[in-house]
Amino acid sequence: MHALEFRNVKFSYGENAFAIENLNFTVEEGEFVAILGHNGSGKSTLARLSNGLLEADEGEILAFDLPLVRKNLYEVRKNVGVVFQNPDNQAVASIVEDDVAFGAENVGLPRAEIGARIDFALKAVGMENLRHATVSRLSGGQKQRVAIAGVLALKPKVMILDESTAMLDPRGRREIIDVVLRLNKEEHITVVLITHFMEEALLADRAVVMNRGQIVMQGTPAEIFGRHEELLTYNLALPRIGQICKGLREGGIPVEDTLEIEKLAEEIAKCVS
């Protein structure tokens, strides 16, 4: 089943150009999709359209075959959760467990069910030992994990992360990506990761490149990053391991392109033996 489906979708912020134009795009249930693109390419607009924070000017958006129209927003938002870039903008309570409970309380769940969901969400993001901590005193990575837990407490089928690691240091980014991978593989949550960190896209089942509100490339990460020159035309660079492969070839070591460190080591060993 399609978790998300965009059919000929257009959206404009009132300017001359469309932020999203004639977009046809699907995400399968259980899939991990990375969406890449430079600033202004339409990535964040796609995220906001996906759970009704924005309304399409034209076309149709469906979540699990349910049209994303005003009368269905409540149901859609229970299934499609969005985590944004700045965790400070998402905090609504001073204590971690209260913050995580906010969404579940707003949909009117029984108190016992809310408690169970808080426990599930905090355990899923590895924050159960900090449930009574003050949110403002957490690190950036911890705050973002709390934001993810708040979405998880609603038990969504789809989680969209809109540049959710952009404001974090490398350690914080690794923490969040590890959590996201675990949720996708163990909890079978569909993940749409919007990012400008090429290395994060390597972990996805499928990578999608957007430019001027349209999808211009898509395929496995290996397929996308194998098209070096085309990526450059969209102001996107190779991930670091891809840059290393390219640099080695330019230096006279004819390694094949790979996105795995172990395989690169094998390639180098074959070339120098």
C-alpha cells in the first residue's frame, strides 16, 4: 500500500513560481526515503503538504488511500507525524514526559493509554532515564529525540523528518539517525528523511532529488550518487566516501564507486597489490 501519494500536486506561496509543480510521488508503507535538494527546491513544502499543514492548490494527496482534505485532517495527522528542524520550537512543556504526552493528550486518549505511549516513545528514542529532566537543559540531540518521542506517542505510521539533524553537531546527528533507522527496521515506521547531509541519504532504501518543486532524480542511493555530474547541476555534492573514490581515481588508483567503507578498502587493496 502507498503510505503517501501525490498526484499532479501544485502549491504556491503566492509568488509567481510554484514551490511544488506537477508533483507525482509515492512512498510505500515501511519504506525509508531520503529527499535531497538545495534550499528552495520544495523539500520542506512537501513535508508540510504531507500532513495538511499546507493545502495543495491543485492535485490530490493521499495518506493510506485517505484523501488529505479538511474533513480527514484529524485522521491523517494521527498517521503522519512531522519532526522539524529546531527542537526548541517544538517544545511545549518544561518536563520531558509532559512534553511527550502533549500530542496524545490532545487527541483525547485515556490516561492509562497515554502513560503506556509515553513509556513506549521514550524507550524507542533511548530517553527513558531522562523522563523527569528539564527539556531546556538537554543537549540538542536529546531535545530532538524528545521531539521525535512526542510524535511517536501518537503511534504514527509515517514519520517525516524535515531537516531534523541540521542544527545538531555530528554526535547529535548520529544519535538521531540511529533512532530513525531503528524505528524503521524494528517498529516498521515509514520514514521520509529530508536532509542536505549526503551521508544520511546513504542509509535510505531510495533517494529522491528535488529541484524547483519537481523530482528530477530518484533511485537507490548508489544509483543517485553514481550520477556525479548530474548531481552537480543541482548544486549537490557526493557524500564523503564518493568524493574519496573520485579522488583516488584522479590520483591514478582505479577504484570502483562504492558507498561502503569495507568495499572501498577491498578496492584499494586490489589496486595496490
